[in-house]
Amino acid sequence: MSYILDALKKSSDERQKLQKKEQQSGPVSLTMSPARKQSRRLMVLLLTIAVAGSVVLCISVWNYFETLSHESAQSVVPTSPQNNIPESAAGPEQNALDQPASESDDISKPQAAEISQSTQSFEKSTSTLPLKDELPAAVQQSLPNMKYSGHVYSPTPALRMIMINTAIIREGDTVAPDLRVIEITEDGLIMNFQGISFKVLLF
């Protein structure tokens, strides 16, 4: 029994000693030491300086290349091939463009008068053309059967077209032997058969 009591007493004594040591040492400090805080601040400062320096360097390089490209674009002046053509080699159209506005107006007035006269004479001539139904019976019987569709009229003659039967016909094309389309008008077309011109009204 004495052995057990002695063992219990020793364990209690050791426990009391440990409690005294813990009370003397106090709670463990979780705060960082001043030297460690200073080193961390120094690292953060160095990182911010490095980032700011790289940003400033990138901006300066970008501005440098922008000014270089702007100066090169201003120094290169595009030269048109018309500027290199001498006046003697330029055609009458180019010389007319180079002339003052008053001279070109004087030249264009007679040309406009000639064009208007030619169009008026052409309208008179086309208005006197007979219609297809007004042709002699023998001529009408000699004409092939024609089915008109897809009529396209444009101020530009090259864009005018019409579909006759299954073929796309333009001005100057032949539809059948001795039958040719002379002109495609706004309301139809003008054709020529064996030297006889006539009109076909579609609208």
C-alpha cells in the first residue's frame, strides 16, 4: 500500500511542477518579431517597385514605336500613276480634266447639244417604227415563235438583257437566222428581220 501511495504522491507532485512552469512561462506569443515584420515590408516594397518599373518601361516602349510608325506614315506619300504621266502622253480626257472649269464647260456644252440632238432623232426614228403586229402578213408568218421573259433594262447597254424562249439575249445578238435584237428598251425591244426594223412592246 505504501508503494501505491508513494507513486500517487510523486505523480501529483510532478503535475504541480508542470503547472507552475506553465504559469511562469505565460501564454505563447503568436505575434511576429519586429525583424521578421521589417523583412516582409522590404519584400513588398521591392515587388511594387519592380512592377511599377516594368509598367513604365512597357508604356515608354509602346509610345516610341507609335511615334515611329506615325512618322513613317507621314513620310511615305502615295504616288498615283496618273501623276507620273507626262502631259503629252495623257489623253484628251486627262487634259480636259486638268483644264479649268470654265473651259471644260465650254467644251461640254456643244457635246451635250449633239447628244441631245442624236437622242431626239433616235426617239423620232424609233417612234416611227412599226409594231410587230403591224408588219405585213408574210413577214409575220416568217418570224419564229418567240416567248419573252426576264426583261432587264438598264441605262448601261451592257447590262440590258432579255430571255427569248430559253436563251438569254443581249443587244446585237441573233435570235434566229436573219432576226437580230437591235436594242432593249424600257417597254420592250427593237428587232430587225431581213432588213426590216420593228418594235415589240412588252409592257
